[in-house]
Amino acid sequence: MKKFLLLLILSLLPASLFAADLPSRLVAQVPTPVLNTPAFAASFSHGRLDPCLGERPIEFVALPGTLFTVQGASEDHGVTIYRVTTRDYPYPSKTGYFVDSRFVRAAEISTPERVAQLPGLTEIQQGLLASLGKTYVWGGNVREGVDLLGKLYPEGDRLAGVDCSGLLYQATDGFTPRNTSALIGYGAALSVAGLSAREIARKLEPLDLIVWKGHVMIVLDNDSIIQSTMGCPGVGGVSISPIGEALEKLMKNRKPRDSYPQGSAGSKTFVVRRWFRR
């Protein structure tokens, strides 16, 4: 009986979705939202997605030229949705990662991986400042939004804004890791354990990261940090704070460590990572 039902289901699937007909690789033609669900229409069927209400289908926005490996396909309201993996977002997933076929095209065998060119210090700082005042968007790393989303899903969210690691990702042209789970070990550790906020502030250099699993603050210059905060309800976004003030506020609830501890021990800590080499 189970075998009969399986054959019946397979017979009803569109022929284009069989593995033999699937492209093996895809390339992003435009900024391409990557979701943790194949339900694109449901995710973009209404206004702005609100992470405070648990609406968090967006993982990140893949930059043009990003390569994807195809794992499978399905249909959502007549649109082919590909299940994919990509080197640009190499994080474990329980649900998988998905892209709308209208954002991508089949990649040639010779199509290379997207090569991220790290901008210089001044350009990165200018890129960070360009997001000042922008809305916090869960999974967002294109501050002006994704134009094609507005055309294909006119009632939905264009993802105009950035989250905390997305702020850095856009400013570095996709050079830095896209998740704080990777940023806590990115670059070199700065020895800060046991230091006061003032002592830590004296050690910081532009583009150092004050980071823990869940959030990252970026040292903008010798005087300030920049970050994108979620905030509920309806507040937050990209803002600048004096370094000392930001550290003192942070250290009321978190302690500095030289390396990020595993498990729940990290819930009340932060680390400082230096990754940008002058």
C-alpha cells in the first residue's frame, strides 16, 4: 500500500521536478533571498515581516554571482522553488535553504564561484555609515531592498534594511561571514577577559567586532560603534553609539572573554575579534 501511494504521488509531480531534469548548479542573477522554507508566496503575501512576531523565514540575501548547488525542487503557486546549498552560507539547517527560480539561472560548468573583494578601510566605513538609520530586517543585507521582490510579490516585504551581521556583510561586499555563530571565531581574539569597559575601549581599533552568538557590534572608528538592533516592538535599526557608553551598557549583562565558551556558558559573555589587517 505504501509503495502504491508513493508511486501515485510521483506520478502527479511535474516532470520538470525530477532529478534528471534539474540543473546541478544555479547562479544568482540579482540579489536573491534565501529562505528556510519553500513557501515563498506565504512569506511574501502581506506587508513587512516582523521578527518580533516570529516571522523569520529569511536567512540572507545572496549577492549576484553567488553559486548554488541544487538538491531538489518543488512548486509553490506555480513557481519552481529550488532547494540549494551555497558556499556563501555554509551553516547547518534543519529545514534546508530555498530560492525562487526567477532570481537565478542555470550555471555553466565553467561558471566560477563568486569572488569577494574586500574593500579598504575607508570604503568599509562609508558602507557602514550608508546604512545609518536603516530598518532592522531579519536576514537582510541589502539596505535599499530587493527590487525583484517588489515586482514579483508587490504586497510583500522588499527586505529593505539589514540585520546585525548583514550590516557588516554588505559593507564588506560579502567578504565576512554572514552569521554571528561564525563571527565569534573570525579573525584573531583580542585579550579582554577581566578588563573594564574603559580598558577594553583603549584596545579597540576600527572594524574590530564585539560579538556573541546572536549579535555583533562593529567598531566604526576610534570613538564609536555601529550596530543594527532588532528591538521590539517596531524600534531598532542601524545606529551609532560612543564606544565607552556601548561597552558599559553591554557589560551590565555580559562579561568579556578571550574565547567564546561552548553551550549555555556563552549566554552572558562576549568576545572581541580583530579581523581587518591594515
